Amino acid sequence: MSIIRYQVPQLSNWSSFDRLSSLRDEVNRLFDFSWPARDSGLFSGWSPALDVFDDKDSLIVKVELPGLKKEEINISLHEGVLTVSGERQRETEKKEGESFRSERYFGKFQRSVTLPTTVDSNKVSASYKDGVLTVELPKAEEAKPKQIAVSVS
């Protein structure tokens, strides 16, 4: 029997971000192989990224929808819930060879967000530029902050 001196294990040379990236890749791989294909019922939809900004007079909602035409986007406002929906069609252009990697989502999507304040639905406006949908929702007068003067007696 020989005696071997204990050595402290060396920490990995990877940075924290590399380890997180690897973890993300492993989790993605787990879902890719363990579940039905994305085109089946479980993963048939996708969710675009969405931001909501609150300023003094309005709420601004920005949704990333690259590659869509404005005709493919539906916006509705009902009982304080803004819903953005539509469908991104799969490109049908065929090229020689097979896809090496495919990460873009296709199919129907729907994002709903409950608005934190009452808005004036008659003044809502939307614009679509460079793949970003911007919806401006002016606050209703009763929802706007009011300045109250203090009187001294």
C-alpha cells in the first residue's frame, strides 16, 4: 500500500459565462430529445420578447416580431389586457442539402399582458418598424397622477 498526498482539486478554467452557456445548451438538448418535436402540439407556438414601459402619460409596449409583415400581426385590447398575436410562416424556398441548425420559430404566437393602469382605448396607436412592434396606450385621465396643492391656514 502506498500513501498518496491529498491534492486540492483545481477549479475549472472556464469563466462563469461559459459554464452558464454550456448549462443552457445541455438543458436545450434535454428538451430537444426528451419531448415530441416542436411541430407537434406541445411546442407548436412560440412567444416573442415583450417589454412594457410606464411613463407619466402612457404605457408603451414593444414586441420583437422580426420577419413578419404588418398584415400578419393582430392587436386587441379587452378589459385591461393587451393581446398581440399572429403567425410566422415557414419559408418554403428549397435549397440543396439539409438544414444544419434551425433555431427560428415558426407558427402561431400569442402574447397577452395585463396592463397596470386604465388606458384610453380610443387613443391607442401602433407602429411597426425594423421588426419591432410599438403599441402606445395613453392612460385614461382618472389613471394619470394628479398634483394636489397644499393650502396653509
